[in-house]
Amino acid sequence: MTRERALSQAGACFDAGDFKTTLARRIAMPTESQNPERKHVLADYLEAEIKPAFESMGFRCQTLTHPDALAPFLYAERLEGEALPTALGYGHGDVIRGLESEWKNGLSPWALTESEGLWYGRGIADNKGQHTVNMEALRIVLQTRGKLGFNAKVLIEMGEETGSPGLRQICAEHRDMLQADLLLASDGPRLSAQRPTIFLGSRGSVNIDLVITAREGGHHSGNWGGLISNPGIQLAHAIASIVSATGQIRIPEWVPRELPDSVRRALADCEVDGGENGPRIEPDWGEPGLSPAERVFGWCSFEVLAFKTGNPETPVNAIPPRAWARCQLRFVVGIDPEQILPALRRHLDRQGFPMVRIESTGEDMFQATRIDPDDKWVKWTADSLERSTGKKPAILPNLGGSLPNDIFTDVLGLRTVWVPHSYPGCSQHAPNEHLPPAVLREGLVGMTGIYWDLGEGGPD
């Protein structure tokens, strides 16, 4: 009954194919939360697959529902003692649409397939592979030790890919039941495939539509060119006033006043690496004076996701009456989310663009969150991972992307420590979603070590 034996069992479970068999069964369930026809599959995933797995480990399971949610939630708990540390886990079993026709020959989103040393399947990275790692690590600790040595609570949802409707309300209604010493969960990518990673929150995200409607209908560009305004030109200039030609944000309220010293220290040895399939990092793009890691994990970024004026498919000799752009701001802690849109309105008016309308996209805003990189639970988790993997983990103050992490920090009042089991080039949300099996194997060993150490008492 030793830590070394538990880690050995984790590696043996993976190498024997047991882990792959379990994950393949879960990937085979087409849990597309964006597809109304799959609604029954969402409930089946929890009831037929996840609930029995937890119950076999002695967890008490409860199905939670809320009118705002499109699918149920599963809550599982194993309480071993009031004086023991308590960890809340989280994962989601829903996936983005399969896009079956767009996968490479021989691959299907609903079959775990090995090809050229990679494992393919929808959800393998986001998030079935990740919560399967954590569930199997719990099972291995129980099998080796005979108990966990801590209290485990886990919440699995089936609507993350549609914005997690109902999750905030479920957490608010069951706040006492979900109390823990920390959230310990897995989602998102590592810094690189080769390096274990911890992140402590996520950047916030808000999508914004910018629209100019000048008049009804288009008008001949020869007869009217030079006499009437072109919304496409105006909107291009309006966007150019928001961000420089090299991606530097020009609205003061949209950038933090400083990069905290603890964040700089955490990012000092973090090298952004998207792998062979990732794009080349452009050193002159974004906020000057920052490292690539500081730009994506410590600063804010503004992007134009789509721009339309006229008829792009069939251009005609007419000045278009309208221009539209879908834009996005990713922001970090230190930005007041209530001031994002008012600051944009003031900026556009100052720059001479009162004709630009700011419209809601109808999507919820993700809030920016991160706990202190110097928190004792961060150091404890990093030490455990290093002992198990022999590698120094990267510590990211927050994920570059966005998660509903503020629900756990603000509604439940928890520290949040995320240990991802994916990598930047995994093609999540796209055809051919995949992972190197070595990432999953190392994740299983690392999480087994973390859960084992938590059973020894956690940090002082």
C-alpha cells in the first residue's frame, strides 16, 4: 500500500488497454449538446455510463436538474471524514457537434481510433478523456489504499458546449453541498504536449457585434462613389481605432494597469508551444514588451472573428448599405467587465464613429478569474505532479481561453486548480480531435499521485 504501487498500477491500467476500453465506450456515445436530437443521449451518458462508475467506487450519486438547463447534472460524493480535506471535481460529458463528413478517411468522431500514434475521437480532449483520467485515478487510489483518505465530490454537467445553462443556478442552490477546500478539475490544454501544466483560472471573454447601417439598399459605385459613405470603409477604420496594425489594444479600460509580480514569476519559464500542427508565433504581434506567455496568459487580446459588407460571394459594383463585424475581447483579472461596453462606446464617439452600433450577440460573458500563483495549494499540486512525472510543471495564472470558472470562485468561494490532460494542437471543436496517448498516460499517473497525496493530508 504505497504511493509507488499506486503509480505503477496507473501505468499498468493504461498499458493493458483498460483505460482505452473505458474511454472508447464513452466516446461512442454521441453527446452533442448543440444537437436537439441528442437530448436523450446526454441523460443516458450520466445514467448508464458515469453514475455506475462512481457507484462502483462507493460514491453516492444524485441527479440534479434546473429549468434553465438543457440536460441534467450528476453529483457524486464519497465522504470519509469531517476532519479530512475535501476536493470538488468537475467535468462535462457533452461535446461539440461531430462533423462526421469532415473527418479524415478511416476516422469517425464516435469511434476511438488509433492512427499514426495518435488517438482520435470526439471528446477525447474536450472533455471525456480528461474526466475519465480523473475518475480512473480515483479508482486506482481506492483499489490500492482501500480508501481515498479525503472527501471527494464531483459535478458532471452535459451543457458546457452550449454555455453551461443552469450551472450557476445549480451551484448557488446547492452551495453547502458543494463546499470543499478547493476545486481540482481538468479541462483545456497543457502548455505543451511534453509538459504537465497547472492553471488557476481563465481569461474572461465577451463577443461584440459592431454594425453600421447607412441606408436602404446599395447604390451604383460609379454614379455615387465619392458622394455617399461606404459602411465597409467606416467600420474598418473604426476597428483600426480599437486595435493597432500589430494587435495592440488602444482602449485603456481594456488592458490591466500592470502585470502582477506573482504572474510574471509564474510565466517566466513558460514557453508557448503549439506543437507541429500549431501556427508560428509572431513576435511583433500584440502588446509590446511582453513575452509570448505573458501576452496570452497575462494580458488582454482583441480579435475580429468575422467581417461582412456587400456580397462577398458575388461582388457587384454597388456601395453596400451595411457593414457588420463580430469581434471578441479576451480579458484578464483587473478589467472591470461592467465597463467594457461603455468604454467602447466612449472610444468610438471620441474617434468620430457615432454611426457604429454596438449590439449584443446574445451570448453570456465569461468572467476573468485566477487565484494567486503563490497560493499553498498551487505549490502543493505542482510538487505532487513533479514527484509523479519527474517533470517541473508549468504554472499558468489562467487559461488563455475561457471557462465558467467564476462560478466556482465567486458563487462557491473556492480556490481553483486545474490540471489539464490535453495539448494545444488537439483540434478540439474541429474535425479530427485527437490526443497523443502519452499525454493521457502521464495525466493518469499524475492525477493518481495527486489524489494519493491528498489522502495523506494536503498542504500544511
